[in-house]
Amino acid sequence: MKLFSVGIIVGILLFLLGYYTPLHYVFIVVSGILGAGSLVISGMASGAFVSGDRNRANFAAENREERHQRISILKKLALFGGPIFASCIALIALTN
């Protein structure tokens, strides 16, 4: 939950800076890269972009500790990137 709070704070900060400065496109790009990048990495860590056969093979090849570590990392990245990506979408909607 700590990274979710950090993601909310960073998202609000990027939104406010982007909304109140004339360089809002810069903050849209920065928040978009941070948010979408962390969500894509989270999706790659979860195995969302591979086929079912490859996902089953990866699941069988890892032990319980590795699986819990991988799931912990993907949860943290998703919780961090979600609010930042939401601020990017809000900036796009309000500045155009």
C-alpha cells in the first residue's frame, strides 16, 4: 500500500503541474510513460501477454518463492502505475 500512496502523490503532483503550467504536454508525456510503462511491465511479469501453453510452462518451472516474489512485484508496479496513468488520462481530457 505504500507504493499506491506514492503513486497517488506522484499522480496528483504531475496532474497539478501539468494543469497549471503552459507545458502541459510535457507532463502528459511524463505521466503517460511512467504510468503505462509500469503497467506494461506489470503485465509482462504476470504473464498476461503470453499464450496459455507458455504460461503453464513458466508456472511449472518456478517454485513457490519465485512465484510469490513475481506476484509481489507485479502488484507493486500496478498499484504504483495506475494512479499515474489516471492522471495522464485526466490531463488529456481537461487540457484538450
